[in-house]
Amino acid sequence: MMITKIGIVVSDKMNKTRVVKVERTTQHPKYKKVIKKFKKYYAHDENNITKVGDKVKIKLTRPISKLKRWEIIEVIKPEGAQQ
């Protein structure tokens, strides 16, 4: 079973590493309001092809470094692409 997430690249300053922000929605247990929550993941990008603002799909992989456990498998929508 492959664990995947979809998120937006928020940083491309490191070599072969991107910071991907993944958004999820959850409901408050008492007040029932829908809340957006975010988490940032360090993802491996071997050829440095993604840029800030790209929508990407990442998958869980073996540990690559101290913080990197995700790998970019697909660019869903480049940053400058039209709807």
C-alpha cells in the first residue's frame, strides 16, 4: 500500500529537497466547525524540477535523511499553469 499526499511546494532553497505544505480539513469536536490544518513535509526531488507554487503528489519512502521521508512522484499543476 502506497501512502500518498497532495500539497503545494512552499520552499525550493535546498538542493534536491522541497518543503511541501499539505492541507487537511477536520471538524472541531465540540463546536463542529470545519477547520483547515496544515503540515509541512520535506520531500526528495532528485532533478530539482519543481518550483515554489507547484502542486505535487508525494509518497512515503525509506528515510533519505534526518527529516526526509517523502519523495515527489508527480507534478500535478505547475505554478504558472492556467485553470
